[in-house]
Amino acid sequence: MPKRILQGVVVSDKGDKTVVVRIERTYLHPLLRKTVRRSKRYHAHDEKNTFKVGDRVQIQECPPKSKLKRWEVVAAEA
């Protein structure tokens, strides 16, 4: 099974080798027929502390690295 890849924005880089990435998704509300925006924060592994707040990045699923980290940063978006 292929690993999922998500795209989002770094909102925190305070942890050592960790960044927090906010992923936004939009969907159509089933009853109101209105577009709704929802976001979720993921802790992702950043081995070399390369990414800073505001960077757009891609994260990929990985085996657990700690209590919260189940994702790793694979690339920065252009």
C-alpha cells in the first residue's frame, strides 16, 4: 500500500528535529451545500531542522518516531 503524502504549511519549528504542519482541506457540507474549510495539525520529523515557520512542505507517512510523530517531511513546495 502506498504511503500518503499531504501538503501544508509549517506553523511551529520549536521542537528539536520536529515541525508542526497545518493541513487544510475543503469539503461540501452535505445539508447546507456550502464549502467548509477544516484544518488539522501534524507533528512531522525534520532530521536537519531545515524548515521554518511559513514554509510550504510535503509530509509522508512513516513508522512511529515518537509519541506524536507518525509523519516525516519529504520536500519543500516551490
